[in-house]
Amino acid sequence: MIVPGSATQVLATELAATTGDDIANVTFKTFPDGERYVQVDDVADHTVIVSSTVSDGAHIELLQLQDAVREAGASEITTVIPYLGYARQDTAFEAGEPVSARAMARALSTGTDRVITVNPHEVAVCDFFDVPTTAVDAAGQLAEPLPTLSDPLFLAPDAGATALAQTVRDAYGEGETDHFEKTRHSGDTVEIEPSDATVADRDIVLVDDIIATGSTMSESVAVLTERGAAEIYVSCIHPLLARNAYTKLVQAGVTHIYGTDTIERPVSAVSVAPTLAAEI
Ligand code: R5P
């Protein structure tokens, strides 16, 4: 039995179709005081909850789903968190700060026997959970929507995304891999320092784990456009696209944006359901 979170209904349904499991009907409501309510119509002995924690409300809802499923009699609960919110706050960067990823992981561990997530910002975040936790890698699937490319360069906007870019390149089957350097000045201000790689007249596939404000990608696209790149494809695992990110990318000249359905957005062209089904 698969139980979907309210923000992850498309992926949960796709996963159920892939595994052949039934999907539960869940009622979602909000009380006048803003508190959330869920009711799950059916559970199985082994129940899989699928819910991306895309917002604070989604965190609360997931805790409620876990409790509801246990209360209804499930003896084994697998919690699939395709997009793990707060994962980038994985250390106390300054005195007085929380390790928010750890706080969320501890809370979510109490209601499950196992956790599966998809490409967290750092795999080490899995260690914050008190139950067995696996991070699956869906990066190779980002090659699926790419057309035939001309002399492609698979480019990470910062060194941290180099492995992702390499995985997409390997899945595509040809091309070079390189990375830019990024300095983040604030939540939505970044500075990109390009590499020496030749980009003129080449098709470029920019690959990152997440597009949040879109600053990283739009600044990278500006550099590439100035240097005469041919087509630029922007791809990411988690298309969070917060605030005006989508508009920012379009204004930067991006015409091809591909993300997965860990977060359900219009650009979610790739489903991670097969990758998750193989792990469940
Ligand atoms: C950070 O290192 C991540 O890999 C992403 O590059 C970052 O979170 C993207 O954020 P934004 O879209 O706000 O620039």
C-alpha cells in the first residue's frame, strides 16, 4: 500500500503503478486555526508513505501520516522522502545555529522503520536518521529528455555538482564534463567564476541537485551566453523553483528546463518512480 503526501501525489501514483501496489486515498484538511488534518482510508501490513517535505507544513503532514498509518495497524512503515527539505542546513555554520537537517531527521525517524530519499545535497545527511536510511541516485535519468546534442559539455555550476554532471554525461553516452566555481554572497546572490572550458558553439547541459532561487543557474547561463554557447539545457534533480526562480531563468535566456518529480512542477519531465521502485 502506498500513501501519498499532498504535495507528492503524482509521483506516489506513478510509483504505485510501477510497483503494482494499491494507493491509499488520503483526506487533507486544514482547521480554521491553521492546524493540519489527515485521514488515511487504508493501510497494509507494509505501508510506504511517499511525501516530499517541500514546506514546513509538509513536514507536519508527514509526521501525521506516519502516526496515522501506525495507528491504523501497519507493522512496517517505509517513508520515502523524494525531496528532503532542510537538507542543506546540515551543519551549524555559526554559533547559535541548529543543525536543522538533523532536527528534522530525528523527528521523522520516530514514525518509521526505514527512510529512502533521492539525491540529498550531501549523502551524509542520511546519518542523521535513527533508522536505516538510503539515498538513491536519480541523476542518470536526467539524460532521458535530452535531444541529440552537438559537441556537448556537461557542466556543474559549482564543484559540488561535478559528480551529478558526470553521471548525466555517462547516461547520455558522450561529451565532456567540467565545472564552474561559485561563491554565494546571500540566499539569492551568487557569483560564478567560469572555467577555461570552450563553450562557444557547443550544446551545454547544466546540472545541479536543486534549483531554489534560480540564481546559480541564471548566473551560469549568463556566462555561457556571453561566451557564445549554442543551446543551453538546465537540468536538476529537485526543481524547487522558489519565488521568481522560473521567471529569472527564462529572463536569463533558458528555454529548456528539466527536473524530476521529487517536487511536482511544470518542468518535472522525469519520474524517479523507477529508481525508487528498485529500492523499495
Ligand atoms: C548548493 O550548493 C546547491 O547545490 C545548489 O547549487 C543551490 O542550492 C541552488 O540554489 P539557487 O537556485 O538558490 O541558486
